[in-house]
Amino acid sequence: MTFGIFIFYFILFFIFFITSRKKGEKINYKTIIIIPAILAFFLFLLSVVKIYFIYKILLVIISFILILLTYWHWGDEIMKWFKK
């Protein structure tokens, strides 16, 4: 059951990333596979770990802030990695 949650979210994000690209744009498989897998794993952890709802919201907010700060600092290197 728990692995099914991960697969469900992975397929959902995979479809979202496939359909959100522009027509004729080259498919970057790193973006199409890695980012949905990370997001699906994060939502999988939130659904499996038995903690109070408010702590899940705080975890999402703190994670978003950390990702945003990381992108501001390492944004150019991250974009170069995804362009390869």
C-alpha cells in the first residue's frame, strides 16, 4: 500500500511534467524523471509518517524556504546541470 502511494504521486507528477512542456521542445529526461520522483517521495513521506497535520504544513514551508534559498545561491549551477 505504501509503495502504491509513491507510484500514484510519481505518475501524477510525471504526467504533469510531460504535459507542461512546450510543443516541439526537447525532452530533458533528468527533469522528467528526477523531479517527479523527489516530489512523489516527499508526498509519500508526508502521507506515511504519522505526525500532526500542523507539523506537516510546517515541514512543507521549511522545505520550500530551503529549496528557494538553495536555488538563489546555486541557481546557475543547477540550471547548467539540467541543461546538459
